[in-house]
Amino acid sequence: MSLNAFARAVSSSGVVFVVGTGASAALSGKAPTATWLGLLESGRARAEQTTTQASGWSALVDMQISFARETGSSEAVIGAAGMITSALGGKDSQNFADWLRAEVGQLPLQDDRLAKALCAYPFPILTTNYDDLIERASGRPSATWTDAAHLQRLLAGESEAIGHLHGTWDQPGSLVLTESDYAAVVADAATQALQKAISSVKTLVYVGFGAGMADPNLGELLKWHRQTFQNSGVHHVRLCRAREVDDLRREHANDAIEPVAYGDNYEDLAPFLEAHLQPTTALSLTPAGMARDAFAEAREELALNMRSESVLEELLDVAHSGEAGVILPPILSSVPHSVLTRRRRGSGAQRLPRLHAADIARSDDFVVVVGDEGAGVTTALKWLANEASRELGAAAPIYVPFHECRATRVPLGAAIEDRARQLGLIARRGDAVPDIVLALDDFDPEKPRVSTQVMGELAQGVAVATYVGCRSGREEEIVGQLRSRGVIPRTVYVGRLRKSDVEILARCVAPSEGERIAAELIEFLDNEGLQRTPFNVTLLLYLLVSGKAPEVSSSISLLDSYVELLLMHGDPHHAISGPLTGRDVEAILTILAQRMVEAKVDRFDEVRTLEVVQSAIDSFSWPASASEVVAFLLGRRVLRRDGTEVHFSRSAVFLLYAAKRASADPDFRSLITSDVFWYAPLVTRYAALVRHDRELLARSREAVLSVLDQPLELGSPYDVMAPIEVIGPESHKELAVTQAPRLDIEDYDVPEGGDRIKYNLVLEKMRPPAVTRRIVEFSSAVLRDSDQVADLDLKRDMLEKVLETWGRVIAMHSFDARQADFQAYLTRMVELSSDDTDWKSDEDKADFIESLSKSIPVATAVGGMTTKLVTPKLEPVFSAAITNGGFQSGAERITAGMLFAVILGAPSWPQQVMTLLNTAENTWITSSYLRWMCEDRYVSGPPSDNLDDVLKLCVLLRDRAYKYGSASDRASALDGYRQGLRSARLADRATPADKEDTVA
């Protein structure tokens, strides 16, 4: 950095002076104890005079002081300081305090010119000195590192105090002198965070530093700075004599610290500072007389804006959550999320690594950020702009929505000027806007009059770094126009949250419950067809953790709370759109959903939407405008516009409001329950909402009977299997615990698009497996959610028939013509994801593929029952069905009943399965899949009172599957199996350290 560059630095607001012992020496007329080594020599002398030390103590201290004087070693200084402090009785002793008062507190103020020159600048002053010479010269107060809050105010320009990084003489407990003292400062998170934040966004000007530059406190800061800002745009200054420049430039080659000569002699420092004071008179000042750091304030305002938009923030203690609170770095990829998903599903495709948002902010000066509505593009833009501004230092982040660019001569420039005035970067229109980092959101090339002008301004370089956000599908045109103007941008796509990302957020707001909440939340999102965007995830986390929503098991209620939060942020009676409250807008939405269902569509054109909304408003005689209501709902993401059409943002939201209307309007309810197959998704929402419609439960039973009345030849999964014959003493050596075959399938979000509402499917046009699956799914959901129907016999009969239908689903999917294609696909996946070393033989690989292929239909039924049927409230109904002989015959019903018992997980589930086994044949499902499920419950399940019963059930299933040559062989094999299960459970519960010990 040249001398002129230093002058430019102090003419801006982002400067902090850091003052060393050289300044104290100048202020005190070179008093010996104003320097580190002089103070230590006086301490050694006082210890000799006031205490008795072991022979050779003084010589050892002198040796360290001499070594420090010759080499500048901070380690030697700290070692000597530790010995002296201990000899004087420690920092809490009166002897130590008296020494500090005499040698530091009474330092003479011989020449105050340097202190006045420093204090004439409206910048914060930090020092590593223990004395108060600057305070005595200026009349300013002190603040030490032990008062982090005061230091924060000082660095923000709200206090004129002198900040003492190593403490002050009159507060011995704050002194940083010994090795343990330095360790305490390094370990103090608040102090280190402040120092690191300042060094990354402000220019530090080091004044009066010799060997003190190597002390541990500042050394840690410089070490961090080298690692974090290797190519930082923020440079720092060390004022020095001309003869020291070359040596110091080599010393700070990796520190972003540039030596600047103030003259040939120490006496030239004060005149140098006085000469460069004049440019700072133009700076805007705080009430404390400090320079306003407009760039830092702009960053803080944008960070606060991001925090305020996150509903999770009110669940946190922001003071302990960092500046960004719960705003994670954006998830970015080089290709759209939909392409990522297709690639991953394709043959052998590997997951593309995520892009590091911080690297993009650091290295790319023009980026187009692409994503769907609600994907988090706005937050990504703000985060990138803030991070780039932090990296550059002297550039303010400015966020401009494209709609604020009006049809003027320079639409973007005018919008930037307006925002710069709001941030205090300029005083009036026409003033030169300082360097900025621009975040331009929702750019729309389909508005040619404005977009063409804005594109021209972007190409001219209105910002140091530019981030342009747009909807998916617009990026090619935007990039093409930029390239035609000579700008080559980088294009990145906002991705979806993975399970690990959701867990991180969940742990932020609920550390002890994070993993559980994240799992339930992801299940809810997937079941409801909601995408894993930061917006959706944070809203749902807020509802679950704040207690403002029921448990996630009440899916319809959680969805209702989610949409209510979208509309009202929790206050249903607050006016949100003109005179209308949230409840009023909900009433309008129910009517809009009803009209769409009656028209057998899931969207209207904009004209029809406005007509329906206005008709609803008029029917209630409300003084409101349909256009304002629709605009509000579009803004809150409850409705979405695609071209000229308007629809609900997700099918789950549409069905919720249609169900609400059905619960209030008898005629509409009659319409949807008259054909439960046609309106199945809507019927299930309605059932979950009301929970007590017996007539609907009876109609659902009729739908199930229509499936069971169709003839179906059983086979394949229900074929009776003869036990596998095992002969000889070697049988017990067979591996005890088998595992269900599985592929490594990454957790990916629901695909974009594909959310069109399928409530109006035509039965005659559907394949039999699809018809059966649709009927059993909605019938299961109706049964699960009819928990307030007071008719046990009806619910018991319904459960028996629903389970039988799930058993039929297994058979139908096993026979489905597509199963052969699926097995061929599995074969390709196995071939691509493994090599020959993974298999003992080709037969081993073939057996794996066959087992995996057989598992899919069973897993389909198990997954369906888990998501659509299982609830603890059905356990008494299931027990009654078993007791009343509801599972005496029928392979489909018995098999599905056993699977249901396992996933329902009642305390008596092992006995329930054993009871059903008494009437069950030995099939592949019972001998393999059911056994895998039970083994998994034993090995990986939580501690419970029924573990012995689970073990007995596993042994029973194993015993049914094999035939042994002798009783002794059987006993030996089953004993080995039991021991294998017990060992597997112990291994599953071992801590990481235990597992390492075991491996060792």
C-alpha cells in the first residue's frame, strides 16, 4: 500500500488504530517502564526487593529478558513475565497491584502530541498497552477485553473509549501478561470474534509496534486472517520508519499488512498523522464523535433483514447465534436441481459436488443466480452480496428488486441511488455512489423496455461485484444478452436442502431434539409434496419448535398451521389485505378451491380467478378488491401465477382449502363423497380435518370391497416354501444376522413440477395395480383419521379388509409386467455400483438382485401402511381384530397383518406376530422380509421391555425357514443365531471410541 493509499484509507470510515508500546514510549518521554522489557526489568527488581526467591532466579529472568531484547522473541518475554508475576504473589496480590501502580499508573505524560494526533481521527483506538497515557491526554474513558459489550460499542463508533486488548494497570485481573493470560484471551470467544470481525471488514492501522507485533493475542488474529482471507480485498497498514519497510514487507507477506513509512525517525510519527488528518473532516460522525462506517452498517442492515425474514430468529438468542443467525450459506449447484435428480437416477451417475458459496463470493464478480419461486434465490443473493462486501471491505451491499427499476433514463442507477440514500451512503440524489456490491433480484427479460436499459447498465459495470437473480427458465436469455454486451457471467442454481442441512437448522433451534424433528419434518414435506426449500423448512421448524402447531403426526393440522403462518404470521385477526383479516382471506380461498374442484380443474386463468374472488367478497359484503387480495396471496406464496394462469402454490394447499370448504358446505361435501375414487386425495384431507364422518368411513369400506371382490390368482410372494435343508455340524457357523438388500440411494427432494392435482383420475383408464393402490391408500388414510368415529366393529372390519388389500398390493406388484423391467434396471444399478470384488460369486450377486427385486413390492406395501395407515390409535382396533379371529385365513390378510404389527410397534407386537404365525404358511415374505424387519428391530431398536420377545420371534422365524439334520445341529445353529443377534445389538450401541477399540 502506498502513502497515497494510506491517505485514501483514513479518508474513509473503515479504519481502526491499533496502538503498541512504541506510542507509550513516545508519550512518556521514553520512560523505561513504558516498554515491555523495561517493565519486566522493574518487576524483576521489585521481586528481588520484596520477596525471597531461589538461587539463580534473577539470572534466569535476566537471561530471558536479554534473549527477548536480542531476538524479539515474544515467548521469552511471556516466560519472564510469568516468573515475575508468580514471584510478586500473582495478579490478585497487593504487591503486584502496587508494582503496576508505581511503574505503569504513574508513567509521566511528557509529550501528548502523538495521543492528540491519534484522537483527532474519528476512528476507534485499540491498544495492547497497560497504561492510560492516551486517556490522560485526551480525556477519554477506557474499555478492556473483559467487557466485550463495551468493546462492541466502541468498534461500532458508539463510544470514544480507548479499547485495551491486554487490560489496564488499574484492573490487574484484566491484565494479559503471562502465558495463561494469553490463553484466556485466545479462549474468550466474544473478544476473538470482535477482533476477527474487525480485521476482516476494516483497515487496521498498527502504530508503535516493534516485537509486540508477535504477541500471542494478535498472532492468533493474524494466523486466522492468513487462513481465511488469503486473497483478501481488505488491506491493513503498519506505520514504521523508512529503514524498516523492506524487512517488514517480507515479515507480513502473508498477512495483508503493508508497511507504510512515516519518516526516518520516531519523532516524525505525530507530524505524519497530523498531515493526513484533513480528509477525514468530510466523514459523517456518530453522536460519540466517531466516523460512521457506512459499509459495515449496510452489511449489518442486510444481515438484519435476512434475520428478520427468518421466522426461526425469534427462537434464538441472537447474541449467541452469530451475525447471520440461522441464515445458512446458500446451497448452490452448477446445474438445476431437476437435472441433478435425473443424473442421480440415471445409470451410474455420481452426485455433483455442491459449490461453495463463500468461494463464489470471493472469486466471481458477475453471477446469475437461478431458482424456482420459494427456492431461496432472494436469500442467496443477499448472502452472496453481504459476503462479497465483507471480503472487499470498502464496498457496500445493495439489494434492489427488479420491480423497483422504473422506466427512466437510468432505471437501475436511480434504484441504486434511492437505496444508497436510505443507507446513508450518499446525502442526496446526484452524489457519487461509492463502490457497491449489487444484488438485483427477480430480473425479468420479458419486460423489454426496462430490462434492456438495465442490461446495458449492468454491462457498464455499476458495481464491483454483481449478483442477478431470476426464475428458472429465464437464465439462458439473460446470459445471452449479457454475453452479447461483453459480460461473461457465471450461472449457479439454488439447490434443495438435504437431510443433513435440515438437521443443522433443527439443532440450531432445538439442540437436543434436532435429529428427531428433522426426520419428522422431512417425512411431512415428502408426504405433502412440499419441496425442501429453506423457506418451507424454516417455517415448519418454527411451528414445531415454538409450539404453535400440533405434533407432526397430525399432518393436516400442521399443514393448516403452515399456511396460516404464510398468511398471517400467527395472528388470525390482524388485518392483512385492506380491511380483511387472515380468517377472511381463508374463507375466500376455500371458495376458490371449491370452484376449481367443481370445474374439475386445478387452476383458472387470471380473469376467472379474479371473478371467483370478487364473487366471494361480494357474497360476504366486504369492502375489498379482488385484485388486492390476489396480489397479496401471490406475494405470500399461497397462490402462484404461471403465465396467464393462477393456481395454488402446492396441491397440498389446494386440497386443504377444498377440504375446509367441504366441512362447512353440505352440498359440496356430498359432491366429493359421492365418488370417493374420483376425489380420493380431497376425501382424505376432509377425513383428516373432521375425523368423525362415519358415512365416509362406510363408503371407503365399499371401495375396498370392490377391490377384494375382483378375482386374483395368488402366487410368487405367497408360494409356500419348503424349509431349507441344512445337514452337518457346520450349520451353526452360518452368519447369524442377515440384512435386507439395499442400494445406496441419496435423499433427494421431491421433483420440481409434477405437483398437478390428481383428484380426477378415471378408473377405467387405469391399470389394475394403480387402481388398487389408489383405493387402499385413501381408504387407509380415511380409517387412520376417523379416530373419532364411535363404531369399533366398523373400524375393526375396515382394518381387516384394508390390510388384506395391502397384501393384495404385494401380489399385484409382484406380477406386474413392469416388474421384469424393474429387475433389469436393478441389475444395471448393481453392476454399475459395484465390482467383482464385492461378491463371492456370480450366484451371490444374482441372489442379491433377486432378493432386492422381491423386496420392492413388500417394501411398497410397508411404506404405504407406514405413511397412510399407522397410528397408535388403531392398536386397540388391531388387537380386537386378532382376538375376534379376523386373521384366521387368507395369506394376503395374515401377511399384511404381521407386517402391520411390526411397523405399528405396540408393546405386544412380538406376541401379535407370533399369534398370526400360527395360521401363516412359510413363504418368502415370512422367512426373509419379515425376519429382516424383526432382526432390525432387535439390533437397532431402542431399549424396551419386549426385547426378549423380539429375540424369541426372530429365532422362531429362523427356525421355520430351515430344516436340520439332527436335534443337536438345530440347537447349535439356533444358539449361534441368538448369540449373533446379541453381538450385533451390542456393536450397534457401541460408542465410536468403543468401535475403534474393537477394531484395534
